[in-house]
Amino acid sequence: QLVVTQSPSASASLGASVKLTCTLSSGHSNYAIAWHQQQPKKGPRFLMKLHSDGSQRRGDGIPDRFSPSSSGAERYLTISSLQSEDEGDYYCQTWDTGIRVVFGGGTKLTVL
Amino acid sequence: EVQLVESGGGLVQPGRSLRLSCAASGFTFDDFAMHWVRQTPGKGLEWVSGISWNSGNIGYADSVKGRFTISRDNAKNSLYLQMNSLRPEDTALYYCAKGALIVVGADFDYWGQGILVTVSS
């Protein structure tokens, strides 16, 4: 069964870096994922798509401070030079070649 | 500029029906799959349904299968979600989302602002 797992919460100080993790279920380690950001009281926003080989496609206007990476079944989003507006929920999304889409439970990022 | 504007939400009694619409602009609508995603207040995102560019492939979450029907009108650049036999647990903010490809299985690259559906007596 296709499942993505995310840590419920993360925190880091203003100006620091943080690395968020999305883990794909067994047998799905080569799947691509997408990262979405949801700031408080707003709709989600597409950040980027990440393939298992590290290739990526960014959303419109997404700064280089948001950097994706991949290792095995894990997909990462590193946010550097943290700003207050980076606070919010980050969702990992994946899909299969059929007609199913799956979201992770989301990681709530707090900027201290 | 891509815009997705949902409408049709509101308060409805359990067991009744509601139809959501999503008006799309700023891109060639019939070149992409479209989706509905919902979010219960304070909770995460749940994919509800997706439809390919030509309506040839459609998928549903198990939680809504048999009760909800997704459709699209490419001539009107519009996406729809017919929701029947509504339950209190269907109460959520419903988002329209644009797929990045013509097929359902792909990432989403634009989202609407969402429309609230409340199922309560």
C-alpha cells in the first residue's frame, strides 16, 4: 500500500536551516513526490516536484532557500535562512501510475 | 496567471446533496488533469477525486467512492464535484487543484482558495 510518512512537527530558529523528511512506504522507494506549503489560514501552495534521482521542478517564484534532496525511500526539503513567513504546514504528496493520489500527514514547522 | 475559484459550498443536512464547481482560467484547461482535495479543520489534506484531461480516467478516495462524482466541462473550463448522501464527516474545506499532467497520477501545481462544506442537521 502506497503511504507517505512525515514527522508531525519541526522547529528551528529564525535565520537557521531545517530539514523536513518524507518517507515512502516499502516497495515505493523510486516514486516521485511533491512538496506543498500551507501558511496559516491560507490554501496550499506547490513548492516543487522531486524525483528519486534528485531531479526537480520548482513552482512559480519559489526561492532557492527551498532545496530538495533524495536518498532511498526518503525525500527531503531543506529550508535555509528561515524567515517568519516559512512557518506553516508542509505536505508531501505522491501518486501511482493509476488513479490514486496520497498525501502525508504534514509537518508543522515553527520558526522560533 | 492561473486562477482556480471554487463555489457551491454551504450548510447541508446529512443525507442531502451538494454540487461544487471550480472555474479555471490562465491555462489551457483541457491539457491537464484536475482534482478535488479536502481538509477538515485543523487536520491534514485528503485527496478526494481526480479526473484526467478527457475524463477518460477517474479516481476516488475510498471514503467517497459511490457517493461523490467528479466531472469536467472543457468547453466551460470548469470542474465539478457532485456530492450525494453527505455525512457529517464530509464537513471540510474543499480545494480544487490543477494537475501537472494530463493523467491523474501526477503532482498538483496550483490550488484554489477552497470552499467550506458543512454537513449538519
